[in-house]
Amino acid sequence: MYRVLIRLLTFQFVIIQILFKSKNHLVLETIELRQQLVIYQTKKEDSKNITDLTRSLLVALKRAWPKWMDSLIIVKPETVVYWQQRRFKKYWAEKSAKKNKPGRPSIKLEIRELIKRMASENLSWGAPRIYSELLMLGYTKKQVSQRTVSRYLKKIRVEDPDNIKKRRQQWKVFLKNHREYIMAMDFFTVPTISFKILYVYFIIDHTRRKIVHVNITERPTSKWVIQQLKNAFPFESAPKYLIFDRDSIFSARVKQLITNMGTKPKVTGYKCPWQNGVAERYVLSVREDALNRMVIFNEKQLRYLMKQYVEYYNNDRCHLSVGRDSPTGREIQNKPFGPARVISLPRIGGFHHVYKWENAA
């Protein structure tokens, strides 16, 4: 009886609402309800039944009718808002694409073919070398610029699979043949709980994957990197090769210092993080092993954590790339005679452990 009474009161309330609604309000409400009925009827036939036309209609109703949410049943209001935002982005993207792009006009097909030919026949040539050759062939600066050559060169070497394969093979051969003479340096970022960004700088040895140097700063500069290199390699202890990426912080001054130390700088290719794969793998390891498990509050805490992790990484952590040994080398233990047990020694606050034999009491 109580439920019947509630239904009657609800029905009466709806009737009263309809009587006091304006004609325009009823028309818009009818359109929205009918459109949702169409969606519901086709729902069983096709899961992707909401067409662009339907989305546009519901978005238009939202803009024209203040009470558009009252009759919305099939989809959530947030979904309609998302459709409107997506249409807004699409509208401006199409409008921007129609505008004439500024800059130099496209160069002739003949010059583009020459750039492609020179790039494929001379894998070590960059934009300055190819541009110089074009000038020697009589092309003027009005016909082609070094920046244009650089832009086309990036497209060519990304699009041509043969060039990518050759360059990758050359780099892999270099890494394999000079492994014991190579080190790499890089940065990675760590956000704090207060949204401050800390930069961790490190140098890693390719031979045994050993971390040679680590430091942290809030504001990395080329001058700061130069000091780190001096601290890491005193008394002519620098490696033969040092790999790093194209970050602007590794400036001409940094490269000059590396050269003065008797080291040959090896800069990775454009968008080629795999060329510094050893450093990239270390970043992944430190994140998985430690950083992703903790909330960093400040630089002091991060320094303490990184100190613990480097000790664990160098002395205890086993690496497949060094024959399942640690970078500094772990002694293989034999089970002692008599009663013995395996004990676990916590590392990095108990996130990881080292296991050793111990004589049982």
C-alpha cells in the first residue's frame, strides 16, 4: 500500500510539472528522450551505436537548454561534457590545419632526392656536411638552408628502415667491441610529495654495470655537471668513451672537458634512447626496486635512499648481464658442515634481502 501511494504521488508530481512547463521546454525534452530511445533500440544490434550525429545533437541540446540533464538517461552528463570538449579540440585542430604554415617554401624534389641519396650513401654525415656538399654543387642559400636539410634528414632516417638497421648494427658492434672501455652518464627525475622535482645524476660502467658516481640537485646546470665529472674521474681515471644523450645540459663546455680528460664523447642519436640502454635499464631498476615503493619528501631522504640503493645495486644485486653476479662480485657460499640455516639480511629498509648460510646454534 505504501509503495502504491508513493507511485501515485510521484505520477501526480510529474503531471503537475508537465502542465507548468513551457512549450519550448517540452519540445526539447521530447527531442532528447526520442534520441535516447533510438540509442536504446539499436543498442543490441551494435555496441558502437552512438554516432557522431547523435553526439552532436546531445551537445547542441546541452548548449541550448539549461535543464538538459533532467532527461538524460542513457549516458552520463560527464560523457556529454567530454564530447563537447573533444569537438572543441577537433574544431580548432581543423581550423589551424587550414591556415597557411609560415616559413620557407618546400624545396625542389631534385634537392630532396639528393639529400636522401647523400644520407643513405654516407651514414655518418649530418646536416652540416650534406649542406656543404649541396653548396659545392651550386645550390644557393635561397634554394636550401642547413635547417631544411636537417629537417628532411630526420624524416629520411626515420622513414628508411635500411638506414635504421645499418646504424643500429654499427652501434651494437661498437658497444660489444669496446664494452670494457665504456661508461655512460644520464639524469632521471624524482618528484617529491610537495611537487618539487629533484634531478639524479649518475655514471655507470658498461663492463660490470657498476654505478661509479651519483649526485642529486634541484637545479642542474652544465657547470654542475662539469664538477661531477671532475669528482668522478680524478687522477686520469676517466674511461676511453663516455655515452650521453642530446640534452642541452651536456653543452659544448661539458664535451670539451670530456675531451680534455682523454675521453671520447659519444652522443646518442636523435630519439634513440636504446643507444644508452645500460643507463636506461639502471633507471628502470632503481624505480622498480626502490622509488616506486616510497613517497619522497625531500632531498635529504632521497640522498639517503640512493646511497642505500647504490650499495645494494653494486654489492648485492644479481645481474643477468654479468653472469648473475653483482657488479663488484659476490662470493658463492657453500653450505657449511653440520647444522646450518639460511638467514636473510634486509636491504633498503626491508624491500630487498640478501641470503647467507649461517651455522645453526
